[in-house]
Amino acid sequence: MIAPLGTSPHADLEALALRVREHVVRMAQGGGCFIGASLSCADLLVHLYSRVLRVSPERLRDPERDYLLLSKGHDVPALYGTLAELGYFPVSRLANHLSPDDHLYWHPNRAIPGVEFHSGSLGHLLGVAAGVALDIKMRRGGNRVFVVLGDGELDEGSVWEAFLVASALKLDNLVAIVDRNEFQANVRTEELIPLEPLAAKLEAFGAATTTVDGHDFGALDQAFARLPRAAGRPTAVIARTVRGRGCPSIEARADRWFANFTPAEVEGLLAELHGGAKTDIQSPTLVVR
């Protein structure tokens, strides 16, 4: 359950994150979406766009803007919801999710205002981000490049290669945020290819690393207050999150990574976001073996 609004100094962010989660839940019907991880990273995206990134709907092509690349592209419902709420495109357009007449699909598409780069195949965008960061350095720019990665995505060797290159090139304008919800698809990360001790591994590959509660806006304020965290080194932020955050009936469940819920189930989950009773979910989920 989400904490009552208006009781913290971050009430504005909490209210925005709640609206984003509502959008994510609504997108989990009519074809479905990757709901679990989208809910886990909603607070991260809300915080980054509201408090950290130097970007706005009015400066989409400003060469001095900050960049955010969603490497874990299947979490795009949270990005759609955040961008819509912040005025990058009308909120009403979210109803077009999966429509053949729009570009709001299961992964980011640059045809959507605010999306900097398409993604889908995991493990690619940290390398892309390093390239953008290097270009900024070469032209002596002051903007930063942020990339949001999934923890299961760290199984990809290309991620670690990108950290090595970013460290060698001293790309301290590059910030990698790992959504550490401890799941990949329908299995726990530590049961498949263990990542821990993750912070030590990221440090060994050259990243100045910190770990934070990815649902605590005050902690996120502190984590991003000083960038870069170390001169001449890329920054890595491990954000510990909960898959399905805000909907207790699907939180931390391996079988609720992708879901196509009925309208009644969606209404039940929306009620959960506002403190309602847990929903009896019957819809089957996509299983990978």
C-alpha cells in the first residue's frame, strides 16, 4: 500500500508516482504490459524527471539537455505515465496503448515525445549512453546522461564492457541506475545468476557506487545531490525496489512480471493503490521456461 499523501515533504512526488502507477495498472489490460518491473521503477522515474534531469517538454531538442535512456525498455509503461503527467504528451493518449494507430507499445519508441532512444533487447543502452556521454565530453558540454538498467539485465556482458569503457574514458557525466527489484522475468536473480555483491562488482569495474532505497524520495534526493559522485568516474546507483510496488496482491511475485488483467482485476488493483483490500487475481501470466 502507498503511504497516505500529504504527510511528508515529498507529497508532490508521492502524488505523481501514484498517478503513474494508476496508468501502469490500466495498461495491464487489452494486451497487457510488464507490470511488475514498471511498478518497481515508477518512483525512480518520477524522481529523476521531477528533481534531477535538466529537461522539459519545451526543450526536447536542446543540445544542452540531460538525457535519460530506459535500457530496461519493457518498463516503458512507467515512462509513458511519467512523461504524460509532466506534459510531454496528453494523458488521454495513454488510452492508445497497444493500438496500431499509435506508437505506445511494449518498448520505447523515439516517435513518442521525450523518448531519447528506442530499446528492447537488453544490455544495449549503457553502451549507447557511454557514446552520448563521450560526445558531450568531446564538445565540452555540461549535460549528463542517465540510463536505467534492470538487475537481470546485468547478466549481459555488454553492460560490463560499457562500464569498463566508461571508466577508461573517465565519463563522470554518465549515471547508471540499477532497478534492483531482485527479479528477472519469472525467477529471482540470485537463483539464476547471482549478482551479489553487486556494489563491489560495480566498484571493481570503475563506477563510483552507492545503494539507496528506490522508493524513498528523501534517500533519492541525497543519492543524486552530488553528481558526479567521484571526479573522473561514472556513477552507479543501486536502487533497491519491490516488484509490483503499491499493489500487495502482486508484490514480489515471480509470476507477475507480465500480465493481461481483466477490467475487474484492474479496478481491484487500482483500489489497492489507495489502500483497498488485496485483489483475487485469476488471469494467467506469461511463463518462460
